[in-house]
Amino acid sequence: MSVYRLAPIDIRADDEKWAASNLKEAVWVEAPDEMAARHLVESATLRMVISDMGDH
């Protein structure tokens, strides 16, 4: 397995998708590939947030 360093980037810092994560700084994760690393971090940091659905 490889070790990946995942960090939020400034251009996406105010993206509404980041509101669903408590991740605010870089993390290190061991995984078989980059997609698995992202999935592991997402699963570990995802939280429920209120979404503005607009006029839907």
C-alpha cells in the first residue's frame, strides 16, 4: 500500500461540498490507490449539513 497526503485546496475552500467535511487541513492516509485514499478520508470526515435546495 501507498501513503497519500490529501489536503483541501484554497480554490475549493468555500465550495459547499467542503461544508460536509470537518477536514480543514492536510491528512495522511494509507490506501491501495488515490481513489481509495479519498474515499477513506471522505468516509471518516463526512457529516450531515443543512442543504439549501433552492426552488426544487
